[in-house]
Amino acid sequence: MRRWFRRVILLALLLHQTGHALSLAPISWRGGRALSTTVQPRHVSPTLLAKKKGGGGKKKKGGKGGKQSGFAWASSFELKPWESSALREIAVLGCRTFQTRTGKPLHPALADAADVPKALWTLPVACVIVGHPTEAASSDAQLPAADDAAEVAAADSTAAASEAVYVYANLAAIEALGFADWQSAIGAPSALPEEMSKKYESGYSKKAGLRPVTLLDASRWVLEKAAVEGGKLVTSRVGLCYAWSEWQDEDGFVCEPGGKRRTPDPTPEELAAAIEEKGAEVRRLKEEEGLGNKDPQVQEAVAALLSLKAAAEELEKSPA
């Protein structure tokens, strides 16, 4: 009896979970066995069914425009310069070639960088690569809108037929050359040459940019790519890479990445003229005004003269 009762209870719990109800009809016993039990489906209210079908509850925020379709999301997606496979490849090539030519990395931060293109992008050294755009360089770029297709095609054909463009530019170069963003910089006509006879050159100076600035002590080197074609190793020219840490703006200030500006260092000629001028002032104070070495005016002028002479000596020791 107890075993049967426990079974009935377990059956009732199971049927309750599966959406049925247990209804026990009058039971007659013969020989300790139950002759009849009936299981009836649990009654569900039509109102509850309607709520379940309709979803019920509050509507999700955002309405129809809350979520983009997969195609719309893909259309609005844009690769950053360090994510584009073509630009990543050319960035790595530029850094590796510099190290091959000089025996040192372009910047200490690149020595142990896990992601060289991303490190180059934020490097406090301006870096551009000048060349001609190719299909490979634009294969994973964002496609232009239909309304702009004719204009872009015309611009591309003009650039390809005439002058070279910036095929790569990092953040520091975008700042130095006066571009608003990388989209306007990459693909823009270059004021920097794309050819040179040497494989590597340092101490280069040249005016460039939307608002002309002068590159100071820049380095530039030829980029070449080797590939096997028809069973032979063929080397093709990719472009010319430029890198610089300082540039001079139209106002004569020396600029660095991050908006830093300072007055330029004097040239040897300027230092020599300043030393001559300050020496004449010391002589005037002593000979014309009759001041001695202990007078404050003479001491101040002599200190300035010694400072100028020390700067001139330091400039002579520094490498050209």
C-alpha cells in the first residue's frame, strides 16, 4: 500500500511538470490492487495560451531600428590601417627594411613589439610610404558609395597616371603633414619624391604637407619585395619610406608628435653672431660706462657670453 501511494505521488509530480494533471477517479480495490485510475490533461486557460503565443511582457527597446541587419553592419564596417592586410604587410616591410639597412629598429618600441603594424601606427615617429596605389593595396579597403564611384574612379586614374601618393601614413605623419585623418592622408598626392638613387639616406630635409612644413633630419629608404615568378626570384619596388621625429612649421617652431612645439636651436652662424654681439656689450660696459667685473650688469653679460660659447662648443661636438 505504501509503495503504491509513493508511486502515485511521484507520478502526479511528473505529470504536473509535463503539463498534465492527475485526476483520481473512485478506486475500487480487489486483492490489494487498484482497478481504475484516469489521467486527464490539465486545463489551460485560453487567455494564458494567447499570452504565450503573443510573447507577452514588455517590448524590447530600440524598435525596428534598434538592430542592424548583417548586411548593414558589414557595409558600415571599416578596417583601421593596422587591421588591413595590405597595410599591415607594407608596414612590416618598412620596419624590417629599415633594420636591415641600419642594423637597429626604427624606434626602441618596435624591438619587442608583438604587433608591429599597431605599434608603428602610434609610434612617436612620423612615417609615410610613397608609391603608386595597386590593386593589392586596396583589396581590403572599404568600397566607395555608388554616388561617389565615378569621382573616385576619376581620381584614381589621375593619380595612377601622374604623381605618386601616400600609400601609408601613421598618426604622427598625419599630424605633421596637416591631414584631418588617415582616410584623407592615405591615397593623397605626395609632395615627397618616390625615387632616389641610394638604398638608404639620413639627414634628409624637404618641405611637404597640406600646410607646408619642413622635415628635419629625416631618414628615407627604398622598399623592395621579393617573390618567386616562373621559378625565378624577382625583386619589385614597392615605394620609398620616410621617417622623421621633428619638423618645422611656417612660424619657425620645431614640432614633435603630440602637439609639442619649441623654438628652433640656433645655427652655428647664429651662435657666432650672438657671441660677437654679447662680447661687444661686455666691452662697452667696461670701457664706456666704467663698470668693473663685480658690477651686476657686467656679471650678467659675462654669464650670458659664457653660456653662448658653451652652446657653440656643444654644437660643434654634435654629429652633423
